[in-house]
Amino acid sequence: QVQLVESGGGLVQPGGSLRLSCAASGIIFSIYAMGWYRQAPGKQRELVAVITSDGSTNYADSVKGRFTISRDNDKNTVYLQMNSLKPEDTAVYYCNADGSAVGLTVYWGQGTQVTVSS
């Protein structure tokens, strides 16, 4: 059974930082591209950042220079370090495991709420 379990969300003031974690089980983690997506109320889910199996990264323009995605294949975990948070970063953040490049399934976590407010 595949599980993606996010943690690290919460309430933070503008300018603050949070680190999200996503622990994966039931997949060969190292061969999956891992990503973070977010969905704000009334908006579509959007890509925040992705890290491929070989460590290449890509970011949404809105988070470049503020967010950093990383992965630890020994711990089957992907991280999203979020700095200089803004109110517009408020959303539910979802972890994504994408095996489509190697003919495997895409999986989603349940999401973790991030609220940036004073």
C-alpha cells in the first residue's frame, strides 16, 4: 500500500519559515520524481516545486529564491523549505510522487495546511 504522509504545516507570520516533509512508503522512492503542489481556496491546484530522480529541480516563478525542494532517498522523504513566506502562500500543500516517466502511477498525499498571517 502506497502512502505519502505530509507534515510540517501550520500557522506562520509573514516573513517566517516552515519546512514541510513528505514520507513515502510502498514505492521505490528513488525512481520517482517528487513534487509539492498547493491549492488555495477557490483556486486550482498548482505546481510549487519538483525534484526528479536524478536531483534536478524546478520551481514555480512565484516561489523561486524563497523555497527549496530536496530529497533524502535513504529516508524516502522529500522536503520543502519555505522561507520569506507571504500571505499568498497560504494553501493546502500536497506531496506528489510521479512515476509516469518510468511507466508507473502518480500518487498524492492528503495535504497539509499552511497559513501565513499576522
